[in-house]
Amino acid sequence: MADKVKVTLRKRPATQRLRVILKGMGLNKTNSTRTLSDTPATRGMIGKVSHLVTVEETK
């Protein structure tokens, strides 16, 4: 398991629920990228919006 994950927003969310999840991750605009710590909470958020983001594991 990596220490960090690099998450990039590729598509705009369709619902308010998905917008709230993305805002919690710090992703506001298309093609914005954030490096987040790899925790179960972060993985849960990524799982909810997996169709909108790309994920790269980094160290």
C-alpha cells in the first residue's frame, strides 16, 4: 500500500452528493490534482467517485 495517492478530477459531477465528496477531497475544477494520504476514509471517497477521477499511487 502506498503512502500517498495522487487523485485527478477528469469529469464534472452530476449530483450535489458527488460535488460534496469531491470538495472534501479538495478537487474543484476539471483536471485539478491533489496528493492525499492513503487512509481508509480517502479510499472510501475515491470509491464513491471512481468514475470521475483517476488515481495514481505514489510514495
